[in-house]
Amino acid sequence: MIRDRLLVAALPCVLVVPTVSADLPLTIEELLTAERRWRADVNLVYANSDRRDIDSRFGAIQVGPGQFITIPVSVGQARQNTDFLALSIGARYGMRLNTELYGRVSALSQDTRTLDADGAMSDSEQQFADAWMGINHRFSGDNDTPALLGFFELALVENTAGQGSNLAYGRTAMAGITTYRAIDPLVLSLTAGYRYSLERRVEGLDIDPGDLLFINPNIAFAVNHEITLTGGLQWRWQERDRLSNQEQGIRTTRTQMEFGLGYAWSKRLTLLATSRADVTGDSGVETGVTFLYKFPGRFSKNHEHEGGDADTNR
């Protein structure tokens, strides 16, 4: 059995550093951060977006599995091509056997070229993006029924300014679920989430960014005990923005194809590379790499009894 290796990249909302032993049964250790243990993740994402005649105040790019950065945009009657470089740094802590807490902070750099009736212009900006806290919980394992996990996260602070800083506190939240079934050497998974946004004050205006719904089916294949290949489809639906209680723009949908690779560099460090390309919706691409690091430490006695210490299984 090699399904423990597949979990490197198969679960969009739960990032893991699995063990190498292929004969171990699936334990909670491989799904969530072990009890009283820490894990860190660093996401670096490049995205390009080409927009035309879009009457919207906010967009979104994906910086990690089920993680989005809200981006202020204002295209109007123009064409706009933008390069984004996003950095997200996060930490995860196993609070209980079935539950982990996590948080992350993100920064964003963007270079924008705009063509409108007045001609061409360009602009660059580097700024703090947001900070989030969340919780993952496993409700059931992969047994008679597919495994089921749920997550909830809250934006502690978001930068809503296109340039400079305009901070909004506690105005966005996301909730979702992941379900999966391991069928050696494959893992079939599905993640769905809904992001709810409240009104915030931006440059003297009351703006309510449109809510976002995403559905992400995924399949992972274990090439060997170190390499996992993934592929999938992500569909996004985004409600139109509201400006001073008046709807602005149109409701949009977007479909992306996903391809990824997971590599176990060592027993503590795992690398995930992912690329997403638009099939429908705005023309664009997102490419990123994630570094996952498991800090050393001891498992609790209960955890050792159920699943063993991953370090000793290496």
C-alpha cells in the first residue's frame, strides 16, 4: 500500500508531510498535524491576469490549497494585464488528535499595465495583503465511507487598498469540506468552500466584495514513495460586488485545470509544485511552489499507541 504517500498533494485543504513506509495503515498523523506538534508552510505564487472592460472592485488569486488573496482591481473601460507575486507564510499546530489550528500572513507584489482611451500606462506596488487564522477538523476517516474533514478560517486583517494601506478587520470568512477515498495507488478527493465577505470602507466608499464559491475535484497518483502526481479541475463562482448597496458589475464563473507534483525531499521537508490555467473566465495562469516543514518533537502517548512516530518509521 502506498496511499500514505499520495496524501502529500491529494487533499486541497490539508497539507501533510507523510511517512515513507508504504505498509503503515492510514492514521490521523498523516491527515492533520500530530497532537502537540508544529508544522510550517511557505507558499510562493506567480500569477498573470488579463482583464478587459471589467466593472469590479475586487478579484482573487489562489496562494495555496483552498487559500485566496483578495485583490483590489479597477479596470473599467480598459484592458489590464497584471503580474502578481504572492508570498504566504503559515504555521499549523495539532491542538488535539482530530483538530489542528493554523494561521498565515501574506504579502503581494504586482506590476500592472493598462491600456485605455488615454493611452498606455504602467504601475507597480508591493504591500501587505492579509492575515488569517483557521481550524481543521476530521469528522470521519476513510473506512466504510469516504473520509470527511471540515475547515473554517477568518481574515483577521485585510489590505483593501490598491496602493498603500487600508486595513479591514474581521470582514471575510471561509468554510468548507474535503472528502476523499484512497484506492491504491490513487486518491480521489473533492474540496468545496464558500467565502463570505462583509462590507468594508475603501477610499471613502462602502464596498461589499462578492462572495466566492469553489469546487475542486482532484486525483493523485503515487509514482513511487517519493513522487506524487496530481491533476484536477477547479470551478469558481463569484457574486458581483456591491457599492453603497448598489450591485456593480456581473456575477462571474471561472474554470481552471490543475496539475501538480509532490516530492518528499526528506522526512521533514516536502515540496509541492502546482500550476493552474484558465479554461473559461478571465485569461490567466497561476503557478506556485509550497514548502512544508515538520518540526521535531515527541508525539503524545495516545498518538504513539495509535499511529506511531513518523520519524521512527522513516
